[in-house]
Amino acid sequence: MSEAVIDTVVEAHRRCRELDVLVSVATPSAPARRLLQARTGGRDDHGARLVIHARVDTAITTSDAAA
């Protein structure tokens, strides 16, 4: 996952937080997951969450269950 992609995910999370929207992302890269977690905190003051998954199938199942 490139720095540009991480920046885009962080920006999408920032924009969605006012809407209290769950944002889910999947990447097999452990360093990218750690960086996303560090840059977003996973949860912000508004309660919007960024859920970071290692596998796409898990991300889809989780998002479907949350809907």
C-alpha cells in the first residue's frame, strides 16, 4: 500500500467522521495496517471508526454484518 493510498484512506476517514460512518479497509500489509491505525487512532472524538482488516473476505463479511 503506497503512501498516496494511505493518505487517501486517512482523508476519507476524516471526511466521513462527521457523518458517523464506519469505514472499512483491507490490506495484507502489516506495516500499512499499523500506519493507518497510528494516523487515524481507529476511533476519533465523533465516534467514527476505521476498521482495518488483513483479508478482503473478512472485511466484506464484517461490513455486511454491520449494515
